[in-house]
Amino acid sequence: MGARRVFVLSKEGQPLMPCHPARARELLGKGRAVVARQVPFTIRLKDRTLAESEVDGVQLRIDPGSKSTGLALTDERKETDGRGATVTVRRGLVSIELQHRGDQISMCMKQRAGYRRRRRSANCRYRAPRSDNRTRPEGWLPPSLRHRVDTTVSQVIRLSTYSPITEIHIERVAFDTHAMSAGGPLTATEYQQGTLAGTEARAYLHAKWNRACAYCDATGVPLNIEHLRPRSRGGSHRISNLVLACVPCNQAKDSTPVEVFLAHRPDRLARILQQVTTPLHDAAAMNATRWRLAEALEALGRPVHAWSGGRTKWNRTAMGLDKTHTLDALSVGRLDHEDGDAIVRFPGQVLVAKATGRGSYARTTPDRFGFPRLRRTRAKKHFGYVTGDLVRATVPSGKRAGTWTGRISVRAGGQHSLTTPSGRFNVRYWSLRLVQRGDGYGYSTSQELAPPPFRKTG
């Protein structure tokens, strides 16, 4: 484990090899460098050009995920071990965890669709429904999935401007959703037999729940098909998400999560949850985006190498690393650890970049029913600041007296809201100083999990 490296730019703004934080402090203290960017922290040299520097280049390793993607910048060197053999030593320089907001985008799309359905039923209820004749271009992805590809490529482009990336290594895996649903490996004709083979949904549920209500064991009454995770909360129509419920229980549960509805009956809740299989949303998202992500990275003009998830797990296990997105990214690619190759260091601090978006296109703010509640201003910049900007506030007096650094949410009246690690409070615009413009991401840091000691190479 070591310190996270600092990005370095040449005099003309070209990326150089990252340096140790102590070296960066020395360059800043002697006046040989200036701060080019706060997050990720980047310095620019004032007395050295790219032609005068020796740049070996670094590798970018990516572990894609449905909710988070791990990125690791590494360099590899050839060293001689104690037996005189030449081995490859990999060092982790910078670790970044990119948190996607695909679930938020999906929720907003469903909310917008609900608003439109309500307006149509209220204002145009006599209009015939439009046929589903809208075409989609080749390679189309839903917005929530396209976001995962776009944000990953965006981060790669940003890192390419701060560091001399020479090649990209990506983990490309495919999930067998049929085997995941079955709870074990399948072979040959077993793939042709699904959960409902030879029956239909209602008959299957009657046999599974013994023709009784899953919540109160009522029998001899009309039974409805009930979604454990409501559709309004992202639940699917998979057979594992369906149970039988009597009319009173169905109406009482409504759109309440089953964990809340049966919180006072933990034994019954545990029995019901035992029959719920693993959700396949994340696996389906990875299967849909794995090829598109590789194609988008290849368009950047750098060599892209795809590796299997089995190799990543093999490398991570052999090096004694814990299971995180960033450590998985560090383990992506060829590593002949049986011949002495090893990962000798990784950053102890991870930069967490959370996708926050750049605001909304909506001109009105609706209430919970979709009716307009207030109109939004068309201008996003107020008194020189935009929501998401990183600022430093100097409060002269009062309860919040002192200097604070954080991100702001702007208000048209000039009383902006500042979010800091210690809380959120309002501050006037004249007390602020811009540190860095918002780029659609919120940044924070976290500590990497400490593994057992690394194997020595010599």
C-alpha cells in the first residue's frame, strides 16, 4: 500500500509521468509548478517541456460494473529476482471508483412516462393510441445503459489528458442469466427447460405456495398474483418476484416493500425471501454494454486489450487482494505470478467520482402528482456560479465563521447553499471564491481495503 500519485503536466500542458505527493509539494514550494486542477489533483510544471522529459507511459485497467466501475493507472517494470530470473512488477499509481447513476436515470424515465400517461388520460382520452412504429438506430441502448458507457469513456478521456496512457486493459465478462436463475450450472438440454416448462404462471404459483396466501396462509379464498418488489419500485415480472396473496393482504401491502410490510413478522419474511432468487438487473446491464464499451474505447486510438473475469479473479486471489472494484481493476490483464510476476503496491486512498449530472431540462417543478408547482429560471448561472461548482467560502462571523470548501447549489437571490463534509448551510455569493468549475461529478475519497502482505520479488 502506498500514496496515491499526483498528475503532472508539462509546461505546454502535455501529460507527464505521475509523481509522489512529496515531490509535488517540493515543486510547488520551490515555485517550479502551479496547481492546474484540484480534483483530481494535478500540477503543471513551469520549467520543463515534454521534449525535455522522459515519459515511459502508464496502463489504464478497467473493471466495469453495473453500479460502479473501477479504474486503475499502473506501470510495469522488469526486475531481476533473487534467483536471477526476470519478472514483471506491477505498481498501482492511481485508483478511481466511478459511481454510475443508471438507476436514477431509469427512475426519472419511469416518472416522466407516468406524468405523460396521466396527462394523456386526462386531456386526450378519446385519441386512439399511437402504434409502436418508432425506429431505433443500430447500436441503440436505453439511456440508463448508455450512461454507463458514456461516463466510463468520459473518465478515460479525462485521464488521458492528465497521464500518458499507452494502452487500455478492460475486463469483458458475460453472465449466464439462465444458470443464475437456476441457482447452479446447466448443461445441454437443461438450457431449454425454464422455470415454467410444462405449466403456466398461475398454476406454477398455486403449486409453489400450496394454494394459500403467502402472507396469512388463507385458503379457500380468491388469490391474486402479487409482486414482492412492487413494479413502482423497480420490480419485475419474473416468476421469482411473484407470490399469491388474498385480496385483503394484497390491498394492505399495496406498493409497500415486503421488508417493511412484514417487519413485525421476521420468521414469515425470512421464509418468503428464501424463495426469491438473485435479481438479474445488474447482470443484464453488463451483458448489454460489454461490447459497446470496448468498441467506444477502441475509437480513442489506443490499443485495447480485453481479458476474462476468471483471469482477474485468479490474479487477485494469488496476490491476496480483497474484492473491490479498484483492486479488481488493478488485477486485470496478464500476470504470470507462477513465474514470479507480482503486484507490489496499490494506492491506499481511492478517489470516488460520483456521477451527479448537470441539471434538468425541465422548465417547471412538478408536485408528487405531476402537476406544475413552480417555474424554474432559464438561467443556470447566478452571480457567476453554477450548481456543482467547487468553491471556498470565507464566513467572517456567526455560527459558521471560518473557511469552508465544498460544492454549491445556486439560488437566483444570491443566497447559495454550500455542502461541506460537516453539513450544509447557506452563504452569500460575495463570500465565495471559485476553486473549480463543476463537471457533472461529485468527488470524495475512501480508504482501500488492506490485504495481507505482498509476496516479495527478490
